[in-house]
Amino acid sequence: LTLKNTTQEDSDGGRESTVTFKGEQSGGEESTLAEIRASHDGTSDDEAGDLIFKTNDGSDGATPTERMRIDSAGLVTVSGTLAAEDITLSDADTPTITLTDTTNTLTTVLQSGNSTAILGTTTNHDLRLFTNNAEAMRIDNSGNVGIGTTSPTVPLTVFTSAAADSARFTDNTNSELFVKHATGNLLTIATGSTSQPMAFGQGSSERMRIDSGGRLLVGKTA
């Protein structure tokens, strides 16, 4: 089946051809249920085209509302304004993507709404994050977080097999605190610079300090 618009034009949305799906209601009224439309994408004298899908929400009359568009670059937009991503999902309430594995009763949800972004499962399964085709972090079904390990048994487990920093905390003044498993069984907790003291607080008050000279100060800062 070939549909051809013989109007010569380069306008955006021009050269359109539409397949319209209609039916009759119980009272004999004609309903326009959905449309599939192809049209020109842009204003150049070229062959770029969009493919547009429309449905009637029950009150659209003869002009269904656009629900999805595939543009000439292959970008997909669902109920929203085209962005620079491969797929854009937009909704006035809470746009949600739900993936369900009916064999293992696993449901994964990606949702944005009410000033909150959600990535998680609605079922009793682990949530795994991958980089370079390998698992990098896991939140198990008890809420334990594992980085570098697939079996965290406490709220946070960070594992590295090398004699390297397993955790590092840095602020915008380059102040650093790191935890490192060095040689043998030595576990080091230290600041990132020899000029930085290490302070220990209780509440909002400092109680103890190891200064840059290695001196232990209790109740004093110098």
C-alpha cells in the first residue's frame, strides 16, 4: 500500500499521508479512533520524514491526539516534546516505564513525578547496576548496598581486591578522607594530605584530633 501526497512543499509537517481508523458507536455515530501519519521532518528540500501515531482519549472528536513519534533521526518521543535522547517519555503527572517478567514475577519501574525520581523493583528482587557489561553495584532485597560485591550482608559493603582505596571522601577544598587496605592486614584510615589533621567529633563539637605532626590531641585543637 503506497500513499502519496502530490502537493509539492518543503514545510515541516507537510507532504503528509494519513491512515485513519474509524468505527460506529451503538447509536450510529461515527468515531475516529486512531491515526497513523507520515509527514516531512523540517523545512529543507530533502526526504526526511516523521512517523506519528495518534489515539482518541474519548473526547478528541475527529482529531486524535499524538501519542508517539519516530523522527527522521530515529528518536522516539512518547506523549511529549522531542528531546535529544533516543527515547523521551513525557507526562503531566508521573511518567513511568514498567518492565515485567511474568515468568519470574519481577517488575522493574523507572518513574519521575512529584519531585521524585524512582528506579527500583516493586517485587522482592535485587536491583543491580552494571557498567562495561559487569555488575558494579547491587541493592539486595533487604536494602543492603554492595559496591564491588554481589552479596552485601550489612547496610553498606565496599569491596576491592587490590591494595587500593576502597572509599574516598573529597570536598571542594580538596580535603580528603580515605579508607585503604594496604599490605598485609593493615587497614588505613587517613586524610589525603600530610597537612590535614584528622578530627573526631561528638555532636557538633570536635573532641579529639590527630594533627599533621602525628600528635594525638584530646580536648584541644593545637
